[in-house]
Amino acid sequence: MPHDTKAAVAGRDEGAKQKTHPHHGIFGRPVWEFLNTGLAIFFLGTSLFGLLSVSAQSPATVMLAWDPSPDSNVVGYFRYYGSASGTYTNIVDVGPATSTSVSGLLHGSTYYFAVTAYNSIGLQSLPSSELPYTVPPDTNGLVAPAILSQPTNQTVLVGANASLQLTASGTAPLSYQWLFNGANLPGATSNPLVLTKVQPAQAGAYSAVITNSAGSVTSAVAQLTVLSPPVITTQPTNQTVVAGAGVTFQATASGTGPLSYQWLFNGANLPGATSNPLVLTKVQPAQAGAYSAVITNSAGSVTSAVAQLTVLSPPVITTQPANQTVVAGAGVTFQLNASGTGPLSYQWLFNGANLPGATSNPLVLTKVQPAQAGAYSAVITNSAGSVTSAVAQLTVLSPPVITTQPTNQTVVAGAGVTFQLTASGTAPLSYQWLFNGANLLGATSNALILTTVQPAQAGAYSAVITNSAGSVTSAVAQLTVLSPPVITTQPTNQTVVAGAGVTFQVAASGTGPLSYQWLFNGANLPGATSNALVLTTVQPAQAGAYYAVITNSSGSVTSAVAQLTVLSPPVITTQPTNQTVVAGAGVTFQVAASGTAPLSYQWLFNGNNLASATNNSLPLANVQASQAGGYSAIVQNSAGSVTSIVATLTIVTSSGAPTISKVTFTGTTCSITIDSVAGLIHVLQYTDSLGGNAWIPLLPALPGTGRALTFQDTNAVAPVRFYRIISY
């Protein structure tokens, strides 16, 4: 309500005779002028409303009157007054009245008055101008007590003395009554108030009421703070952990807060270790030793007992096995070096699977064959844990072996002819064709294509195939320059595993040269122009119908269709993930794989088959501590099998009840604030579906402090995401 009112007050005093005439400004705000009259009359607005007077009794009573607001929406008024300018300790709703009496005022004291108007929906106007008024002394000349200096706040140690004092004026005698937290203190009737050997229960708010025959006054509140030095109630205890694990030292203390902590290691301050508990993550042997804490507050300090930390050393590989390259039939040795708490045991693996009997260091392999090429690693174990070495690759070089020799050719003069051979062996293979025993310039591919052959080109053709392991010379193929092509060997159906190589071969006789064009599902294969179609690392998309058209200058012939069937071994596309759940909860491990159907599944727990666990998901209900461990799955089809990584199931026992107090989003970041529980470790987990998907921990885990902790998910991009807190 945009209306401001002005009030007036007066006592019956013949020495001050005035009346006021207001002139209204905008929204009825009055402008005041003062004129001499025979009676002290004050009013507000445009019309006179009542008299102002002071009672002769002590304490005194005054009358307050004001003009009604010209705003028709006004339904009532609030009357304010206090003993300090701008500070109103007494507020009364007087309704629609435009005058009121104020009683209980002390003679000789000054009071400050103001009025506001309000409408039917409770909106208030700005206050009127403040009117000060001093109540005249009574006829007996008594002066009410007034406080000259207030009692001040005190801070003392428990068991010390405290003294609270004030200074007051007024007509004697003055009597005192001290109050503690608003209630009278028995016997506390002198000034100062002396407290001896104060205890924590005496901390609080102290004030005093000073009274004489003219009235009373209450002092300001003085706070008494009683400081208690720290006392350790629970000492930190000895700990034994494996290197790389976390450890927590805790000391519990009582005393006046705040308590500050400084942890010591072997008697020296640990930088930054100023909270309780002391959490050490990924501890190393150098951190083994004596830990203690100094707890301090404003009243003193205390040092805890010493707790010893013992750190066990799991095996650490100091020298990794190295890659090896040997020729087939040679021997090879893989060696590593490791440190750690003895004894150390070894288990070598080949392509991720244990090698039977390979439990010593080094691993010696004799007369290695190509089938032994692959990934070699070792698991080293002791009482404190285990470690897996880096993978060392064994490359077995196979000298070239010709699997298909070049064949004799007969062509019509002017036609083309191709000599082809196929060879196995360690890539890359290089080729050099010979004509009648001499190198043919530029003839360095596995297929020798001769176009528009002439009689001078008839003769003996052979090839030398070379790689890093050696060389081999093909049989000699005779070129006879003759007539049209005739297929002598049709390509045959092939079935291979995805990733393997396959060769379709067609042989033809006739006047050379013979040219070849291989087709796949009726369409030409670019570059497939030799009598042998060599496909390396074939994929399922290459399965289908293959055939060749052989042409010479005399015509062409189309081969029979050979079907290529490509089997895909299983490939794990989604590995099972580690899970951390509370005992009694449910959990699901999931694996996804591609490959030629049907795929079969077998789940393992700590390396052993789980009965009836033959689906791609492994649901576990009401999990208990005995089910904690490593879970993996073997996926198998007609083309092979693959084993998933091991996912660890951790069972924790919930021992706290943190609550999520705040969730905010900024972009793709979700910030989750919890009210943590001191002494517990809190882990935030999330899942994008409650329909069986695993709960995924959001690291790091945070120690509870008894105050708010905030976790952040910086990749909160799913349409729906569920969160929960695990504490242990």
C-alpha cells in the first residue's frame, strides 16, 4: 500500500503548547508545520482527532493520536515505540482506531513513536515520521535506573573464575537480580556477579535487572563461554595392510570445539594431515611406521597413543619379459625378474591361458612351431597378492613353402597368359619370376601375367619366393603358345573361420595368355585377376558365391560357382564389470558377444564353472560375503571360444545411513551432495536402468566427515540415470 502516515504525541505540559497542520503530498504523505496554541494537541492528516496527555502516576501513560489515511483501502493501523531511535520493541495492532494509549512509561525516560497503515490483504505503508517524547520527572523527583556500561562477554577455561559487571545510574537504592538464560539466578543480587570454578553447564547468556522505586531496566546479554581442553576417548590402533591398499587411523576426542588435528609419522608432522580420521590411500612400504595425533583447541592440546602401521609387499616385476623372434624349429627363452615378500611362485600363460607345468622362471621353449607364436605372460604370486607381467610376443618365422606351384600354360599367339603360384610363410613374401633360368625384369608378384604372348615367349617359367627366414624356388612351368581356354580345375567350396585366409583356385589350358577375372556374387572383384584368388583375414561380409571368367584371344569360359562360408568365432563386445554391493542386495554380471550363432555361455566363479550359469547375464540375488570374488564367462561357438575378463564382486556391510541432500545439474555434470556419516567410506553408484543392469561405482570413494560431501558424475548424458550411496 503506497501510503505513509505521520503520528504525534504530547504530555500535559503547560510549558510546551503547539498544534500541527499537515499539508498532504503524494499518496497522503503529510508535510508538517508547527503553530503556537493554548493547548498541546497533535494530529495527523487533515482533521483533528483526540487529545494527548500524560498521567500523573508512575509509571506514566501517554495518549497517541493521528489523522486517518485518505486511502479508502486502509483498514487499520500498527502503533510502534521503543527507547532507542529506529528500534521499536513494542508493536500493537490497534485496528481502525486512530488513537491509543501507551502505559508503563518511566518518568525521565525518552521514547520514540511511529505509526503504519495496512490494507485488507496485509500490505503495510511506510512508517510515519518518528516522534521522540521525554516523559517529565514525577513530582517526587525520582529517576528510573539507567545502565551506563553493559556487562561484557567472557571466555574462561573450565574450573576458572568469571566476573560479570555493569554500571547503572538512578535514584538509590538500586537492587540487582542476575539472570542465566532468562531465568533468575538464586542469590545473584550483587554487582559484580562472581562465578567460581565454572563448569561447561554454566556457559550461556547472563543479564541483570536493575530496579529502584522509579522503575527497572534490563541489561544487555553477556555470553559466558567455558572452554574444555581436549581429552582422547578412543586411541588409534595398530594396522597391517598390503602395499597399495588403503588404511585409516582414527582418534576420538572430546572438548570445546573446534578441535584441530595434526597427525605425526615417526614423530614428525605429516603435511596436510589435519583431519580425523587419517586416511592413507595406496600405502607403500616407506609409509610403515609409528602414527600418532596431536589434538588441539583453544583450551590446550593432547597427544594420542602411537599406532604402528605394518605394510606387506606384494610382488613387483622389476624386469619384464621381452618380445622374441625366432625361426620355426629354434628354441626360445622368456625371463622376468620380480621383488616382493618371498616365496614367489610363477605361472606362465599363453594367449591368456595357463601353460601346464610352466611354473618356473625362466620359461624355456624348444623347437618352437608357428602354432606357438602368440602372447606370453606370467602371474607372480606371494602371500601379499599377485601381479601379472607385461605380454611378450613370440614371433615364429616360417620360411616360404610353395602350396601351389605355377602350372604349364598353352595359349594362342597374341593372347595373354598368367603364371600363378601360392606360398605360405612369414609375411612379407617377395617374388622374382625367371624365364629359362634368367630373372624377368619387373616380374615381382605372385602372379606372372604375360599379355599377347608370342612364340618367342614359350619356354620354362619359375619363381623364387623369399622372406626373412629363407627362400624357395618353384617348379618350372612350361608355356606352350596354343588355343582357347578350357577350365581344367574348378574352384571348390570353402569354409573358414573369420580372420583366416582362403584361396580359390581355377586352372585352365588353352592358347596363352589366359586372363582371369574373379567375381563375387556376380560382380567383378577389383584386382582379382589371377588364377588363384587369395583372400586374407576374411570377414563374414565376404561370404558368398565366387567364380572366375578365364579369357584368351580365342574366347572365354566361366568357372563353376564356389561358395565361401565364413564362421565368426565369438568376440566379446561388452566385458563384465566390477561390482560393489551391500550384503543381501542383488547384482547382475553381463557379457555381450558377437560371432556365428549359436553362442553358448558358461560363467565361472574364481575360475570354476557355476552350475546352470549358461546365459549371457548372471543374476545373483541376496549376495553374501562368501560370493565375493572373481566372475568371468566363456563364450563358445563352432568357430572357437573366448574368455571374458574377470569382474570382481565386492560385498560391503552397510553401517551408516547417509542421505542425499542436494542434486544439481550443470551441462552434463550431475553434482550429488550427501550428509555423510563420520567414520564410514561412502561410494556413489549409478545405473541407467533398474531392469537388471549393474550398478557402477563412481570413483573416488570418499571418507565420511559428518558434514556434507559432494560427488560429481561428469558424464551424466543418459536420458534416465539412477544413483545410490553405499557406505561401509
